[in-house]
Amino acid sequence: MYVLYAGNREEVAAKSTLFDEHFEPMLRKLETWSREGNVGHIPEISQYLQVCRWPFRKMEYSFALDVLLEHLKPGDRYLDAGCGVTPLCQVIAARGVQTDACDVDRQLIDHLRALNTEFIYGCRVTFSCQDLTRTTFADATFDAISCISVLEHIPAASDQLAIMELLRILKPGGILALTVDYTPPAAGERHSSFNRYVQRALTLAQQGDIAGIGRGVIRKVRAQQAVLNGTAHVARSANQCFEVSHLEQDIAPLLPSEEIMSRLPFSRDLRSFTPDHARQFWHIDNLYDVRHTRAVLPAAIAVRKMA
């Protein structure tokens, strides 16, 4: 597994050339369409026109493109699992690949269908609403699947079910490319995690969001229940970043042993990064006040399903 990290803008540029070559042109098409007022019913688009250009996302999409463009050919079938409104699926469809894109948000999928994305991008994508833990696709449907920054939104042990489902619908010999939000380890990791939970609760209390505190407690209790009933080794709730323990104990054992090596210069040593690296990374474009930024980096892996 890789950590997608850069220490400065020059390094971001060197590691995201595939984004600039293939993804950015699609964003510009969407930007033109949005500027003309044609996407008023999809507020996520204006947001993601910015988010997709963050260093975090540029390197995620470059990693995925490095794998997908190398292994997919015209006539193959590909799925963007948890597509949101990003044009990754259109980048692949434009190369003559039969492309599907799915998301659990039914309203978003309905909006994307109504938007007529084929007119915007000049290529066809089939959209569907799917729960990644139980899709309606047949066994061995796709030659490649990508799942970019989706699994962290799915709690344990449903994240494991999603991986098994994606492998079910992937053809033998097919490629699965995954990225997740990853929190690097720090000294006193468990104590640090507890402090984050307490700080989050205090923030919600100051905002008067008592219901938010309640929802957080329920998520943590359910995460612990998943460990107690044996469906997960490490507790992780929805929207909680993955840590080394989650990846090593619950995720990596499910993935095929044949890993696809990235041609991009990313590190494979998860433990060589610290929260300070993450904060430095987020400060490259001054996106957040680094004193209050969650320490998160993208982690990524691509594997080939065994025959």
C-alpha cells in the first residue's frame, strides 16, 4: 500500500502529471458548463470543482489513472464505485471503455442522469444507485473497478463487505484500485485518538449540537460492537479515517496477494509518515489552519483479482 504524499508544490506537480493531462481537461469542460448556469440542481459540482484540484485529490486521481490507463483497453468494462460528481468515469469512458458509475446517493444519481453528462464530456457513462455492500451487478462483470475515498465513509465491518462485493463483481484477472483517507500514527496513538473524540465533543457542545454528540456516541458504540461480535478486528466508525491497525488487520487480508505496482514515486512505508507530515501536506495550498487540521493523508493500493 502507498502513502500519496508531497512536501511542496513542485513535488505535487511532479506526482500529479496524469491528473493534469487527463483529469483537468474534463474539469474544465464541467467548469464551463457550470459557469453557464446549467448545473444549478447539483450543488456538489461547484464544491468539487475546487476539491478535485486539492493536492490530496490530484494525487489520488493520478494514482488511479496510472493503474487504469495502463490496464484498460477499448471494449473493456469499468466501474467507478462511489463516483460522486467527479469526472473520473468520463476520463476512462473517453478512451472507448464501457463505463459504469454508481453512488449510494439516489438523488445525486438522478441529477447526473438528468444533467446529460454525455453532452458535456462527449462520452457515455451508465449511472446507477448502488449500495457497495450489496450491488445489483452480476458476478465477474468488470475488468477494472476504482473506489476513490469512499471506504472511510463506511463503518466496520461494512467496509469489509464492500471490498468483498467489489471483488465479487470483478472479473478474474481484473484490477481493483482503492484509496482511503489515512491517519498516520503518532506517539501515544490511542490517547491521541481519545483526545480527538473529546475535542470533537467539546466543539459540538459549544455549537449547541447535542444531537451531534449523541450520533457520535452511537457510532462509537456500534464500532465497538463490531469488534465484540467478531465482524471486525479494530473498531472504526463511519467517516473515521483509517489507521494502520484498520488497514493491516481488517482490510489487507481481504485483498488479493498480487499487488499492482505504481509507476509514480510514492512511498510504501505507512509508518514513515507522521501527523506533522499530514499537516505540512495540507498547508501546501493553505487550505486550512494547520493547527486545527485533522492529520490525514491519502493511502492507496491496486490489486489484481486471482483467477
